[in-house]
Amino acid sequence: MASAKAMAQDEHHFVLKSGHAIPAVGLGTWRAGSDTAHSVQTAITEAGYRHVDTAAQYGIEQEVGKGLKAAMEAGINRKDLFVTSKIWCTNLAPERVRPALKNTLKDLQLDYIDLYLIHWPFRLKDGAHQPPEAGEVLEFDMEGVWREMERLVTDGLVKDIGICNFSVTKLNRLLQSANIPPAVCQMEMHPGWKNDKIFEACKKHGIHVTAYSPLGSSEKNLAHDPVVEKIANKLNKTPGQVLIKWALQRGTSVIPKSTKDERIKENMQVFGWEIPEEDFQVLCGIKDEKRVLTGEELFVNKTHGPYKSASEVWDNED
Ligand code: NDP
Ligand code: 1BO
Ligand code: 1BO
């Protein structure tokens, strides 16, 4: 395998602060259900994916592990794969970080992962309801948790650590105490939610950004947006490919989810062509920007708080 830097010179990778390379396109696995093992194996062995994004909270890490194992048995080297997982909110206490990662490694049947992310920067009590009842959103020791994440890097259990769903306020707080700055920040991003504030803050600090829900997730369904469809027809590409390419041209890696073999393959056919600048700008101009994932269901208790609205979850930055 070529060095990280050399590999990153092709359009298939981005280089992280650590010098490691992250594949530009990865397979998302949220709500991938019982097809997950098959999807992961197909993505790697037939469609050329080398990055799989998962999370303990998705409840499918064992399935992802089976898919990875099948791909490795088919001849793919572990070192050529990039596996991302995330620590869930109930485990955001310093003493729970390592046991949470160990569980993830066991379920994935791996002895290290490439990237471990804080899934959301809020600590939830075990068994918390959706939306949370009074007292179920606990104090989050961000600095203590990050120190334990750093130890996972030092001990070789994870290659890189990062964050998801951080506001600029929370990012700045983390950067004040971090010895190892986050290598990656994973955020919702698509033409219907460009999320420029956190994107600019990450760029300023050399933090690579991965765009999640790049198609607008199943809720927003940007593949059926008339502006996207028009550009796709013009370029002789599919709407999904245009949305994924838009994310890549912005400088983010991207992790579209599909459990359909044909779409898994389609979503990887995004190299060797470009969206012309004028069309790229038209996509940037799609109106009515809104988050799909507001965090409201997970963290807001309108009566008891501590977060009484989605705006508060995002530190009133939207
Ligand atoms: P996506 O934006 O990837 O959209 C997935 C939806 O689009 C599914 O309904 C899928 O259906 C459909 N789809 C996939 N490919 C195409 C295509 N080419 N044309 C039309 N429709 C298509 O949504 P996700 O929310 O799943 O985000 C992607 C990944 O990002 C997640 O799976 C997860 O790994 C990660 N993520 C991380 C979060 C975080 O908090 N860090 C939050 C949310 C997501 P089908 O499967 O039937 O093809
Ligand atoms: C609740 C988890 C959102 C997808 O990562
Ligand atoms: C872009 C999302 C399509 C949902 O089926």
C-alpha cells in the first residue's frame, strides 16, 4: 500500500491531521437492518468500498463484523479497510469509554478500528426515553471522556478519534484541552443543510469533515428534488451520484447508506467526472435549509431541560 500522503493525492482519499488517509466514500449503516452483513460484504468485494461507518447505537455491529470478516476471507487486507464506529451517549463517562470500545471491537471481530467518534456530545442515563424524561440527560465530562479517547489512540486500539454533532461552541471547548485534536468531525451535510458554520470552523483547525445523511436521509429525500434531478439528467448521472459528488467537491468525505446492491454500486461511481461550477453553485443555492437530525427526540425535555429546545442543543448557532 502506498503511504498515506501519496494515496491522498488521488481523488479516492482525504488526508487526516494524523497523516492517515480516509477513503472519500464510505458505506453508511444506520437503519441498514438485517441486510447489513450482505451490504457490507457487497460494498467491499463488489463495489470497491474501503470505508464502513457504523455505531454501537445502530445495534448492528455484529452484522457489520460478519460482513467485514467475509470480505477479508475473500482476500481484502484489514489494513486496506477503514472502519469507523461511535461511542453512544450512555457511555459518555470516562470509566465507560474503554469498555464501550472493547464491546465494539468484540462485535466487529476486530482488534482495532480506524476511527472512533463521540456520537453526540450529550450524556444520557442508561435506559433514557425518547424524548428524555426529567433527569435522564446527565452532566457530560467532555474533557475526561476525551482524555480516555486519547488513551485508546496511545494504546493502539483506535488509529484516530473524532466527534459528531458538535456545535462550534463545543468544538472550541474541546480544542482548549485536547492533546490529540479531533481528526474528523462528522456532521449532517447535503444541499438542504450545508452546515457552513461548523464546516468553516473545522477547516480553520485542519479537522477533516465527513458529511453524513448526504442524500438528505430517508426523511428529506433529496434524490427526488427537482433541482438535483435536472442537474443529474444534464450530466447523465443519477441524483444520488450528484449529491455524493457535491459533497466530495466541497472537500468532505461522504458515507451514503444503502441496502440495495445496485445503489451501493451506483453511489461509488463518483470518480473521474465533475459537477461543473455553475451547477455546483445551483445546488448550493437550494432554499429552505433545515436539519433532518435536530437531536430533539433524543435530548430535548421542554419542561425540565436541561435542553428545552433543538436550538439549545445546537447552542443557538443555527
Ligand atoms: P443517506 O443520506 O445516506 O440516505 C439514505 C437513504 O437514501 C436511504 O433511504 C436509502 O435507501 C436511500 N438511497 C441510498 N442511495 C440512494 C440513491 N443512489 N438514490 C436514491 N436513494 C438512495 O442517510 P443516512 O441518514 O443513512 O446517512 C448516511 C450514514 O451516515 C448513516 O447510515 C450513518 O452511517 C451516518 N450517520 C451518522 C450520524 C451521526 O450522528 N454521526 C447521523 C446520521 C447518519 P435504500 O437503503 O433503500 O437504498
Ligand atoms: C440516533 C443516531 C443517529 C444516526 O447516527
Ligand atoms: C434521498 C433519500 C431517498 C429515500 O428513499
